[in-house]
Amino acid sequence: MNEQEFVKQFDLVNNWVNTMRPHWRHLNGDVHNDKDFWVQCIHTVKPEVWSAWVSIFHTLEESCPSAFAGHSYIGDDTEAIYVRTCGTKRMTIPYNKTGYNKPVFRAAMAIKDIIAEITERPFETLPVAIVTKKRPSKDEVMAEFERLQSMVNDLFE
């Protein structure tokens, strides 16, 4: 594959990855069970995008091994995608609970991370604020009780 063809294929995959960004930001990374994410970013991905990923996979793996470091299944998942693109099997089955979609989803999440690292555009998540309520002191409770008691007394006077 020449450089121009590689860039074209990479751009195709990168554009697909960029369609995931609004979902990722909106759901703070919890996209696994989101219907809109699955429909817009997994089930409706064109075969050309999957083929583009398969065609650039080895080149990216050789040139950016650090981007692939945490993704031990990406080779097997890419192989499953390749088999599905070449054969008569569907890439995904909507609402399938048997695990048929697992390699495709797992690959999509890995591809997202790999492309984000290569392009140096990480996916944004918001820090989750942990709200802890302070237990009121006895004096604060008694002050509130007296305030409410005086309101009740004023109603009946």
C-alpha cells in the first residue's frame, strides 16, 4: 500500500473514531449499553471503514507499538472483522445477547484508543464528583426544629 492510500484509509478510520467523541463525552465513557452509540457508531459502520482498519492494522502496529500495548485482543478481533468482511456473515447483530458483537465492540474500543493516541487527541471524560452530605450537628437540628415549631405556632395563633 502506498503512502497516499494509507493516509486515505487512516483518515476513513479516524473520521469514524471522531463520530464516537460526542457519545463518549455525553455518556462520560459509559457507552456499552447506550442504544444511540451502538446504532450510530457500531451497527451502521460501513464495510469500507472495517476494511480500512484491516488494511492499516499491521502498518500501525509496526510503526506505533506503544499505542497497541494495552490491547491484547486487537489482533484476534481484527481477524474476526476481516473474516466477517470477506464472508457472508453480518458484522454485527443488533440487540444480540449471545456475544456475537463482542469482538467488534472490543475492537472498536481498542481502535478508538489507538487512533486517539496516534493522533494525540484523547477522549475526554469528566471527573465524577462525589457528593458527601455532612451530617448536621445537634445544634443545627434543634435550630431548624425551633424555626419550624415557631412557623407552626404562628399558623394557629
